[in-house]
Amino acid sequence: MKTLRKIDPMSTAKVSAIGGVIWGLIVGILMVVGTGVTEYMGRFFMGYQRLMPIGGTVALIALPIAYGITGLIGGYIVALVYNFIAEKFGGIKIDLK
């Protein structure tokens, strides 16, 4: 058994940011599809049909950026907190085979 005593905050932040961008793309695509469906079924959104696809397109661009930034900051903070806790109480024991 090995003990994970320290995590590099920047590498954790990079991986979290990439995961955030991927998740943001997935959610953005779902929003584009969802806004397309609501555009098609305009009876639920009378008067707003022409603006709906724009919101989905903006989400497709904005969400990966926002999720990526959030993942970067969050991953860095989580690694710092882990390092602090692991230093005080011990790290996670893992079996590397």
C-alpha cells in the first residue's frame, strides 16, 4: 500500500478544467436541442419563439467557458484543501499494481 500524501494543485486544476469544458459542451448541446424542441412547440412560449435558438447557441459557447473556469478554480482549491488535510491527518492509502 502506498499513501497519497500530496497532489499538485495545478495538474488537478487542469484536469478539472478539461472535465468542466467537456461537461459544459454536453450541457450546451442539450440546451440547443431543448431550445429547438421548445421552438418547435411554440404554443408553450408564445411570443418568444424567435429568441429561443439564440439562447441555446449562447449556452453552447458560454457554458464550456464558464464550466472550464469553475473547474480550474475548484480543482485548484480542492487540491490545496486535500494537501492541508493529508499533511495533518494522513493521506489516502492506495494499492498501485
